[in-house]
Amino acid sequence: MTVEWEQICSQDVTKGDMRLALECYVQCILHVADACTDGTNGGCAHVCVDTRNGAYVCLCNSGYGLDSDGHNCTDIDECTEYGPCEQTCTNTVGSFECSCRAGFTLDNVTNSTCNDVDECTNTSLCTGQTCVNSYGSYHCVTSASGMAPDIPGDEEEKLGESILQTSVDACSDGTNGGCEHVCVTNKNGDYYCLCHDGYKLDIRGHNCTDVDDCTEYGPCDQTCINFPGTYTCGCREGYILDIDNFTCNAVDACSDGTNSGCEHVCVTNKNGAYDCLCHDGYKLDIRGHNCTDVDECTEYGPCDQTCINSPGTYTCGCREGYILDKDNFTCNAVDACSDGTNGGCEHVCATTRNGDYYCLCHDGYKLDIKGHNCTDVDECTEYGPCDQTCINFPGTYTCGCREGYILDIDNFTCNAVDACSDGTNGGCKHVCATTRNGDYYCLCHDGYKLDIKGHNCTDVDECTEYGPCDQTCINTPGTYTCGCHSGFMLDTDNTTCQDVNECDNSTTCPEPEVGVSVCINTHGSYYCLTFNERTSVVHEEQLLSDQSDDQSSLYDHEALPLQEDYLDDSHHRNGDQILEEATTVPDESMKSPESPTYGNLTLGVGFLAGALCVVLVGSVVFVIRKHRRALCWRRVEENNVLQA
């Protein structure tokens, strides 16, 4: 089966310019498993980024978001998602633009906030008047002598105000500044007109017109009559004006001397009507004026035993043998326990609510069958409260423990004597732990394990038993330490080894006196390639010692893919056959060094028919013929057998 190959580069080196050969070689290296440089950009719409081991990821330009397929990019509507602008936001492809409403300008620092435009800097806006800037707008005011008005503090906010300016005190010139009511001068010679209460300044800023308070404010409860500079509130028939001169209150019908026919209490409401009420213990009759007594005893039954009704109230009483409580409702039985005999109880006499009583005993005793005398309770026999031994006493008991145990602070439980605290640590080398029943057991510190006898502790060889380290492991008493081979460094997890990129150090592959040196990093190592302009020979220099033992000849199992003859500048064939069949044994003129393997990178260097050949990862071949041409091919389709 024939393998297809794609030519990556071809450079003429007939004049000995080995830098051209180096450029071709670098292009070869960049095409080793790099999907981003294969001409398709990895299928990415915007940016393709090559990652380690031949993988790649797609990224989008600013203002775009990556689609779910991981390749295409869609514009982000920043206006909808983020709302970055203070006033107006317009989405554009890959970006957005902020703008401001009329009277504002976009801040040239933030490009998102809006600043007020001072329109008054344009002198043509208010011809013959003074321009006063406001937030987002402006307005023109009349000014004397063509001078700008000085607005005195908060006076600018007053209704009907007009501010004027002159070089002298216009309020004291005999004309009152032309103001109909009040002329006010401020400290810098400006003046403005004000009106008396109930008037407002006209549009010219000098005369005052009456304010119709009734129409504009509606201050009255019922009727309102406007007068020049003031107003008067009135009330409809049946109402009278309140002392606040705004509110109308209904005429009090209860104060006519007849109490409006109410037997007890007459109450006037706001709308001029009235209601009759009764004193406690009475209720209003059906006509709504007279009051009749309420029989609380019959209607509510508030008393514990007996109830006597009287006009407007009631009285509770008790039967013989009971006494009325201080709440005047409840009846309590006479206390039989307080007659001096304790009710015949040996210990405690308790009275019930209905006048009965009963006897109680102290703790540790129980009432006999007659209900008055108390006998001792044998807790040891009846309850068995103790952990080991129990001794009964009148009204109580005491717990005890057998030899080898000690009574706990709860006075019930017996704890075994602690064998771990006898000074010998129970014979345990590390930790002694006591159980509740007096036994004990030994424990070991981390990194140790208990021997078969259960007392001594031996070190655990974590390196042998668990193999926690990525490369090398050194066991120490109670712990272990991970290490790495040369060309690697220990990661922050203290177990994993990461490859050291020796090529980050510019001195790793020093420049030769003649030619160019290139450093190629490998997994755990690196190699230097030197292009010598005089000899056109690539030298491989292995500087690290941890090479793989699995090394095989470049030509043992696979033939190189270059099957065409080469033409020199005179278009004559050079006669060299570069490739051989896979089954053909190369002759003595092709001396191939061993092909070391470093992780995912395989490097083969050899000489074939006068040409130096370098193979990278088995898919890219670089060939340089002395003083002729440097070429690079990439295998397009992976196959099991390569044929010349």
C-alpha cells in the first residue's frame, strides 16, 4: 500500500547557505502534529491555539463568544448582556458603541458615561438675554446692562423669581427697581423681585398677579372663596368651621340641653348625626335611647358557684366549705391540711380545688395502702440502678464497685482502672488506649504498623506497599520522599514529576563558531541540532543521561517516504536512490545512529546515499543533500507500511 506525502518546504542550498536549510527544518518541526498550521486553522473561525501532545483549542476575538461546537464564533450583544452605557447603547459586530442624549456628550475617558454640555458657552444662544445652564439643557433670563445674573444661593428655586443685575442699587433709586411688591438687592449689586404671599411674579419678573388658592391648592374641607392675595374657607349647613380654618365639623346635637333623648350617654359623630350609649351593665333598648339592666348571671354565668344579679352589676358567692378567691369569681375549698393534724399524712398533705386532700411521701418512700403512712423503697431491688453493687438505706441507696474498678462521677457507673496509666504505657511502644471494660489495646503513629504481638510498631515502607511516587521513592521511618529523574522536577503535589524544558535556557545549546544551533525539548531531556555551513552536516548532541533503553534503528521496520530522484540545477539526475524497500537491508554506506525515544517525540538521524535524513514522530521527514537542496515532507494518511 502506498502512502501519500505532502511537501512542506524546499530550499536551494547549492551556495552553502545553511540558514536556508535551518528555516526548512524549523518548518518541519512546526508541522509535527500541529493542527493549527495545517492550512485549515484547525477548523476554528477565529484563533487556533496548539496545545501539548498535538491537541488544539479554538478561541474567539474580543466581542465574540465560542459556539457549542467549539469552532464557530457568534457576536455578543454587550448592550443586552452587560448594559455598559449610561444612556444609549448600540450593538455592533464584535463590539458596541455608547452615545448620549441631546444636551450631553460622551466622556472621552470612560467612553460610557455622559457629561452635561454647557450650552451657554455658545454666545449666540440667548441674544439680548443671559444664558443659564441646567442639567441636560439651558434657559435664557432677562438681564439689565447686559451683565450675567449672580444667583444668590437657594433663591433660584423660588416660585416666580426673576434675577436682574445692575451696577448700582436699583432697589433704592426711588423706582423700587420696577418691582410691584418687593425689591431685593444682594451684596454684588444684583437685584430681583419678590411678591407678597398669595401673589406670584409674572413672566417679565416685575409685576405680581393674584394666586387663586382655591383652584390651585384646594385647601378647604368644603367651600372655598378666593380674595386678592388670600382665601376663606366655609362650611355647608349643619357644619361649623374648625379653629384650623380649614376643617368643617358637624354641629353637636348632643349639646342642645336634652342630651338628644339619650338616657345615659349621647355621642356626636363627624357627619352631624349622634348615637346613644349605655353605662356598663346596661344595654340599649330597641328604640335606641333608653337603657335596661343586663342580667350577667343569666347571660354570661361568670361565677364559679353562686351568682346574685343587681342593677348594672352582679356578685359571686360560694357554698359552705368553700371561700371566694381574690379574683371574685373562683371558689376555693377550705384547706384541710392546715387544721393542725396535717390531714393525718405522715409526710406531705396536699389540698385539691374542690376541698379534698391527699397524702404524698418524700423521695425514696412510697405511700402505704391506707394512703397516709410512708414506707421505704428498696431501690436496689426494685430499680437496680447501679452498675455493679448496690446498698439500700432509708429513703436512698449507694452504688459501689468491685476490685479493679472505680465509681464514675455519675455515682452509678463503674469504670475499670486505666491500665495505660500505670507507668508502663501497657507495654505499647507508641499509643495505649483503654476500653470501658478495663481492657486496652495498642496503636501506632502514622507511617507505622502494629506487629503480630500487638505491642511494638514497625515502619511501613510506603514506596513498596503503595508506590505513591511518579518516578523515584525514598522510604524513611514513618514517612517517605518522592524524587524525579534528571530532566524532571517535582510538582507541588510532591508526587508527580513534570518535564523540565531545558530549551528555556538560552545557553543549553550554545552557538557554534560556524553554523547555527537549534535546541529541541523532549520528555525528560533535550537535544541540540547544529547546522554547519561548511560541512552541511547535522550533529545530534544528547546532553541528558536518562534516555530510554528502547532504541531501534531508523530503517529496521519502515522505509523513508522519499521515492523520487532529485534534479540538480542542470536538470541532470544525480543517480542517488534515496529510499529502499522496507525489506531491503541498507548497505554499509548508510550509517544510521540509534533512534532515541523521548516521550511522544521520536528522532531518527541517518545518512543515506550522501544525504542527511531526520525523521520526527514517524510522520514528518526532513532531508538535506550536501550543497544541493533541503526538503521536508509530511505524511498525509497514516498507514501500517511505508513503501518507496
